[in-house]
Amino acid sequence: MLSARNKSTASLLAFLEEFVALDMLLFFIVGLLVHFVFFTSIFDIYFTSPLVHGMTPQSTPLPPPARRLVLIVADGLRADTLYELDENGNSRAPFIRNIIMHEGSWGISHTRVPTESRPGHVALIAGFYEDVSAVAKGWKENPVEFDSLINESKYTWSWGSPDILSMFAKATGNHVYVYSYDANDEDFGAQDVTKLDTWVFDNIKEFFHAARKNQSLFSQLNEEKIVFFLHLLGIDTNGHAHRPSSREYKENVKLVDEGIKEIVSLLKEFYGNDEKTAFILTSDHGMTDWGFHGAGHPSETYTPFVAWGAGIKYPQKVPAQQFDDALLKECKLEYWERRDINQADVAPLMASLIGVPFPLNSVGILPVDYLNNTDVFKAESMFTNAVQILEQFKVKMTQKKEVTLPFLFTPFKLLSDSKQLNILRKARSYIKQKKYEEAVSLCQELIQLALKGLSYYHTYDRFFLGFTVVLGFVGWASYASLYIIKYHSSLTRGVSKEVKKPSRLLPCSFVAIGILIAIFLLIQSCPWTYYVYCLLPVPIWYAVLRQYQVIQDLVTSLLTFPPSHFVGYLLVCTLGIEVLVLSFFYRYMLTAGLVVFAVWPFTTQLWTRAKGISLSWIFFCLLLAVFPLMPVVGRKPDIFLVMGAGLLVLLLSLFVITSLIKSKESFVNEEVMLHLLQMLSTVLSMFAVYSTHNSLLKKQGLPFINQIVSWVILASSFVVPLLSPTVLFQRLVSILLSSMSTYLLLSTGYEAFFPLVLSCLMFVWIHIEQEILQQSGVSCKQKVACQHHHCIYLRILNTLYPVTSIQFTCNTDITQFRQLCPDDIRRAFFLVFFLLTAFFGTGNIASLNSFDLASVYCFLTIFSPFTMGALMMWKILIPFVLVMCAFEAVQLTTQLSSKSLFLMVLIISDIMALHFFFLIKDYGSWLDIGTSISHYVIVMSMAIVLVFLNGLAQLLTTKKLKLYGRPKSHLI
């Protein structure tokens, strides 16, 4: 009978082992899925595609002033660089300045976030602002079909970058002709990237020369409603490679100015000075001082706009003008009328000039101040613009009305059907009565109302979706908290003596709620993502309410705490999270936090019992506190600082090798060989950085051998740490040295020192936590509740079947784990704080334009956004990995379950993410909008990446590749 019982017990143990393992895996998979849903939700709530289809094309009924249009887009050209005078008081673009002062009109074109080439060109040529999610779906091609000026033209000839030209050629018919150079020519390290622009100018000259001998082409060129599109990428490439303040960038502006002068002269000669050509020069986006773009800084959103030729108003002298910026005074143009427009306004202006229908999806407002035409033409053009935007409003309203239950639909009251008709009739009446100014004003009023209505229906579901996401956020955080309290805390132990079975009413209620929500969404024909956002909170809150016994016990336990202690602890936690949130806005908050950390040992017994460790902690906290005060990375690159950091790595390696030789451990020979290999890797990294820097300065490009060495070092950095012994100190040092060889390749200045200082603080943190645990009376050898699988299962069996009284003693050589205590919340907070320091301390800011492309020049210089982005992301993750590896060691040295402490970290991250979810803006300045998006993306990415980093840290710190047949050692 005993044998039968043992067999039954063994079978049940096997079943429970598989069950618990699957339960843990399922928990993390669900957690990852939930965070991914939260991350992607902002694209449905704030950044969905604005496109609608089914509108009727609208065009001005009067003859246009121009037969042809020349659109010149100088990619990455800043407005101040084009307009300002040089040190000698001369213009860098004398031809364009002469146009401004004698022939045409000028101003600033205000772009929107994201300030990238694709959305910038879509706004210019199609007249609408592309949503962020569409940019992510395709960098070079169209994820969605849209109408554009090029599509409406009779013929379009385009020259320039294949990345941009292919966007508009693929969405149109066979009337678009594309001439582009090879994508590999877009090399930041090339000898002279101005060749990208000279290629365009030379090919246009050859094209028109050949047209004189080609009768078919000649007749096409003499048609009306044709467009010439020149995309000039050299300025952007020079800005990334050398920064906008460089001589190369400014010389490229001069070259473009001379090239435009030659093309204008060529066209005048070809068309016999018929004065039927309109010219527009602008840019898709600007560029920061450190050579990047993507966010909402004025240097990125302010782009030049100059128009001249047929149908364009001549320059006018005016008294002093009032603008928010100092551009007029700096450029000595304060007495020449400046006419600012939004980037999307360019599309209706170009359509009006050559008489093609306004792009169907355009939300641009025709800038009539740029037109040099009759008042009736201006009024008719503005009327056409109003009808075209009103058509979109009607389609959007109809679509929303069809998929919304009648009793839930709330129409846009400011623009009812009757008001639309009244305004249109009144505007048409004004035109007939020759009250053109009144007609233009009324049409502009109608456009503003229609745009507000479009925004109203576009964001119609925002509150509903936002509420469901917040409900899911709070539910997940609550469930994770209850999970920790139930399985990893003694807070509720002994409070409740009987376990009540959950009522069947609870699951039935939640199933009914889920069915009702699904039916509600089905009736309204909602997209599948709505089902995810709305149904996700249902199982989450069911899981929370299932733990009602834990909730009851928790409340009972909290009521026994002194109110002053509870409120004080709550205030401290709230203050700590607010400091973390504020660090996204003000990097110096991290400095303040590290100073507080430095003072922390004085508030405990550490200072009296472990002065050596305390002094080390204070020193490295204060040293690390300097980094958040340093300038943002990329502003002032210094290759010699990178070399200095490399020398420190070599000195550290020599110190470690010397210590190993003195220790006389059994694995010393293998470890010394490994560190010598890492020293060689560091030397090769320093060589690659220095020689690449010199080669690019000489404009000789990236040496192929340097590129090979860099990629090999990057690949080896993932493998080499696994070859070292799984002894704590040696393994962490090996991870640091391997990571540093890669980090040096990705560094441009002082940030190369950051991982060294951070790692030193992490080593001290590991020792200081072990010291605290020993002082608290729990030594590393003390036996506590064993977390080994078989022990857990046997405790479960004894709980389920107490009459069996199964006795079992665990003799497995494993690390013993303990229950959570309040001090563990501090450890989790330390981790989140150090992770934020790992991000902002290296000179990053909470913005999409924070990164410097020069960081990846040892790996590649040819433009490849996804490869470059992946490399820059790894540079960010290296300090994260160092912190997570140290955290893994802290978990083991303090005998704490990694799962429990990691869940606490996720809860803190989720609370921060909820902060930033409410702070997301889609109004105000584009700097505020871009920053709010960046904050949420960064904190949610951190929460998601932490799941992977936790696994990577466990792999790096506990696993070992077999070498020379030697068996694995224990970690500690």
C-alpha cells in the first residue's frame, strides 16, 4: 500500500511539475502580450490613418496661370541655413535670395511630426499628414493608396533618390517617369556626397538636350499640367555625416543654389521665355544641430519655402513684421513680406497653379496670398478647396454613422447639413456679386469647420478606447500585485484560516460581459483591434476578482498597520515614481536621485558596519551623477575620449588577469586566455574607431577591413561571456569587457566611459545588498522555504491532502529563496532608476531625434534606416544588459525569487506608462506632441524589453558553453 501511495505521489508530482512550469510560462507570455497591446494601442487611439475614399475630384473652373510646375525639394535643408548670411554678410544662396527680393514670395513651411522624408513628401505632394503607423509599415513604398499632385498631373518627370521617387511612381499610372541613382550611392562616408545633387542637375540637362531630338518627348514636354520633380538628397546626407553647422553642409547649399540657377535658365531657354513655368523650392524637414531629425524641434519643423514664376505674387516691402522667431532679423529680411504656410498647404497651391484637381485626401488650405491672379480666380480656387475638404467630411461622417448604433451616434453640431448648404450658397452668391474677399473669407471659415469635423469623427472613438486600455492597465497591475502578495509574500499569511471556493456566478458573469461586448462591437462593424482592446480587460479583471480572498486578507493586514506608517510609505513610493517620471523631462532629476542614493548609507547601519563598501557606493553614485549633466550625445563628439575609455578597459583587463593568476584557481589558464582574447577585441575596436574616424575625415569612406572587424566583434560579444566560468565576479567582468568592445565601436564621445562607471556601481550594489541581508539576520546559508520544484509540489500535496503527511527532505544543492519584505520594493525601485540612468546617462534624451548616426559609422555608412536603427538600439541596450545582469546577481545573493522582484519592477514601469498614456498629446506645438509620443514609446518599450532582458541576463550569468570538457561551476 505504501508503494502504491508513493507511485501515486510520484505521478501527481510529475503532473504538478508540468502544470506549474506551464503556468509560469503562460504568465510571462500573457504579460508580454498585454504590454504589447498597451504599446500598440496609441496607434489606434491617437494615430490612425486619416484617409477616406469615394470623394469626387474638384478643380478650379478657370484657366490656370501656369502650364508646368517645377518642384524642387532639398531634403534636410534648414530654413535658417538657406536664408541667413554668412560671416562676411553674403548669402549662401545668392540666386534664391535674389528671387526673394525681386521675383517671388517666401516664408516658412511648418512641418509635422514625424519629421522624416516619407511623411514630409506625402504632405507636400498629397496634402495630408501621414499617420505614424503608416510610416512604420513601409519606408519606401505606399502602405496605403492615396491621391497626389503627381497622380493628377498629365505627365511627371522626376529625378533623385530611389527611396522617395518610388513612393509616388508606384501609386500612379504610366504617366510618371522616374530617373534615380543607385541606392548604394547614398553613402555618408563617401568622398563627396554632393554628387547626389550634381547627378540630378546633370541628368536634367541631358534630358532636355535629348528632348530637342525626340519629337515624341518634345510634344509631351509642351503639354499643359505637367510636373518636374527634383529631389536633392545631398544636403540631408551631408547634414547626417557632418552636421548642419559644417562647411560641407553649407557648401552643398551653395551648390544647390547654383544648380537651381542653371535649371531655371535651361527651362526658360527651352520654352522660349513663355512665362508659363511656376517654380517652388522647399524641404521635407529640417535637421537638429547634431544632424538628426524625426521629432518636433523648431530646427526640424521649420523648412524654407520659396515660390516664383507664373501665378506667383511678386515680393512686397512691408514695415517691420512680428513673428515668434528671430529669423527675419538674423537673415536681414525683416522688410520683405514673409508668408508662412503649413506643409500640407503646398499641394493645393501647386494644383491651383497648373489647374489639376486638388488631391482628394488633401487637408491643405490654399495660401491665396501667394497667388498673383485675379480676385475671381482666388475666390473660385478657394471655393474649390472648400468643396474638396467638405467632401472628405461628408464621407467620414457617413462612414462613422453607418457603423454606429443610432442612439449612440452624436453628429458634429457645428456643421450640420443645412449649415453646409447655406455656406456654399452664400459663398457662390458672393462670387456672383463680385464680393471676392467675402467669398474667400467664408470659404476659409467652411474649411476650418470641415477640418474640425474631420478631426471630430477621426477621434470619435478615442475616449472609449482610452477607457478600455486604462481599465486593462489598472487590471494588469492589480493582478500582478495580487500574484506577488499571494505567492511571494507573507503579508496575508495567517489572516484567513479557511479557503472559500469561488462562486460559479463570477465566471458566468464575466462570460456574459464578454459576449455582450463582442456583440456590441460586431453590430458596429468595428476593426479587429477594437475587440482586443475591449475584451482584454474582461479576463484580466476576472483573474483579479478570483483572488477576492487575497484581497480580503490584504485589506485586513493593512488595517493592522499604523495609519501614519502606511501613509508615509505610500508617499515615499509616490514621490519615487514621480521622480522617475520627471527624469524624462529633466535629466538632472537623475543626478538629484543619485545624490540621494549616495546619502542613503548614512540612514542605515551600513555606514557603521561596512564603511569600505559605503564609501565605494558614495563615490560611484556621485561619479555616475555627473553623466546626466553632460551634453546630449553627438553635440560635441570627441574621438580621444573614446580612446581613453578603451585604455581604461585594457587596464581593467590587466588587473583582472593579475588577480586571477594570484588566485591559483583551477580554471585560471582558461580564464586568462579568455581575457587576453577580450583585450585583443578591445584593441581592435580602438583601431577600428580611430582609423574609421580618420578615413571619414579624409572623405575616403569606410575601410572594408574595419567594417569586417566591427561586425565580428559585435557577433563575438554575444558568445565570449558564455565561455567564462559561472563564478559571479568572473562572469560579470567577462560580460562587461565583451560589451565594452562593442560599445566603443558605437561611441562618439564621453559616453564611452559610462558603462565602466555604471558597472562599478553595480558591483558595489551587489555587495551592499548582501551586506544588508546579513545585517538583517538572514545569512546566505540560512535555510528558508525551499523553492525547488519537488519541494513546492510536495507542499502543494500536503495542502491538498493533509492526511497523507508526506515527509520529504530536500538535499539538492540549490539557492534557497525567501519571502518578499518591504526592503525589496526599494531594490525594485533601484533597478528601474538604474535602467533610466542607463538610458539618459549616456546622453540620450526622451525624443526620437536623440540619436547620432555617427555612432554606427564603424559598421556602415550607406543609408539603411532599419540596420542603423538596430545598431543604435543595441547601443542603448548594452547598459541595460549590464544593469540586468547585476540585478540577477542581486536576486541570487539576497536569496530572492527572480520572478517576484521582476514583477515588482514591471508594476513600477506600468505605473509610469500609465502616467505617460495620459500625457500623450495630439495638439499644441509639434515639439510637445513629438515629446509626449516619445515618452510613452520609450517607457512601454522598456517594459516589453525588460521581459527579454531578464531572460538574456539569466543566460549570460548562469549558462556556460562547454570548453575543454570542464564541467560547469556554480554561480555562487
